[in-house]
Amino acid sequence: MAIHFLNTFSCSAHFPKEWGTGLLSLLIESEQGLILVDAGLGSEEYKNPSLFTRIFRRITKMPFDPRETALHQIRQLGYQPEDIRHILLTHMHFDHLSGIADFPQAKIHLFRDEFDAFLGRRKSFFDLAYVREHIAHHPVFVLHDLTDEKWFDFDAIRLPFSPEIWLIPLVGHTRGHCGVAVKTEKGWHLHSGDAAADFRQDIPAWAIRLVLGPHEPRLRAFGEAHPEVALTSSHMFLDFFEKND
Ligand SMILES: [Zn+2]
């Protein structure tokens, strides 16, 4: 079963100039229909941008091109929006969440702690990236709790899909942030979401810890110990998407 890599939100730093990143959404063909991992920036954000999108447009360089929506790219691949049966969220920040409104019939799967954080009191600057209007269309949520299962040595939650897909709680960037492990035809793929930066880059450890939480060293060590597992994060540098077109 195939897995497609979509860039659903480009956003580049003014400095350093070479820091141009996308947002990696995975499109997975499963026995339960198409599954999207992270929905990217949704169409409505291009029409009525929320506060964080407006802030990002000021402090970064964004093409702000609606052809980057998952909706547009899925149509380009020959699918219809209703073919997306399930969406898995690493977390509910605006750039991962807002695209769900383009797939109103999809069930939205995530870790219960993340949903609670999204609905709860704002406790940090980054909590401002939670935008409640992004669920105003009342999607069906399927909230998942930790069990005593493991994926390799990570605490993990097996989701009811074939091929195997696991939610891997990697809490820190948000209070319920998760990675996602997918068994592809080429082997395991661990998508670490916003728990790590692009592993191919040298980004200062203090900056990663401050913004993305404590898991990057463990994920990097895991990747070195398991070269057979493909490892990505959400904000891959733009050349990743060019290679994986
Ligand atoms: Zn985030």
C-alpha cells in the first residue's frame, strides 16, 4: 500500500535564508480507505486567516498558495475529498489542524490528552496556535488513550487500521503531541511530527528543546540504531518534498 508525502504549508525564515520548510502530511492508502496524517493549512485559512497565520505571514515568508492545501493535492492525485475516511493528528496547532474542515466526512483521530489541551485553558504562547474555530464544523473525533502496548520501546497506541498504524505519544511541543508510525510496503516509517526538526539538518539543540520539546535526542538515537526505519518530522526542509514528488 502506497504512502504519499504532501507539503501542506510552506513557511521560510527570513534568516537564515536557507531555512525553508514545509509541513509534511502523509497520505496513506489503507484497507479502511485513505488516511491523512495532519491536514495542513485549510482552504478557509487562505480566505479568512486566523491570528497565528497572520502572525506567520508577517514574521516569515509564506507562498500562501491555496494549491498547497491537502484538498487541492488530493484532487490532483485523482481522489475526491470524501475518499479521505480518517485523519490522524499529531497535535492540534493551526497548521496541522485547519485542513480538517476540507474533509468534513472524515473521522479525526488523536490522543485524548491533546484534545483536552486544545479545549482547556491557554497556558503558554504556543497555545495561541490552538484555534477553536477550526473544529466549528463539528467533526467526529475518535480519542485514543494509552494502553500498555509498545512500538519498539516507545509507549504506543495501536490504531484500528491495516496496514499497522500507531500513535506514539511524544509530549512536550504540546501537552498531547504524538508521532505516528506506519508500516509501509518498504518497512516502518516513524513520523515524529513537531517532536523533532528535520533530522538531516544541524539545528541548535537548545532551540529544538525550547520549541519542539525533549524527544529529539531519543528519536535521533533511535534512527541511528534502526536505519531500516524511515524517520521524518513535520517541518522538513523544502528539498525533501522536491525529492519525494
Ligand atoms: Zn506545532
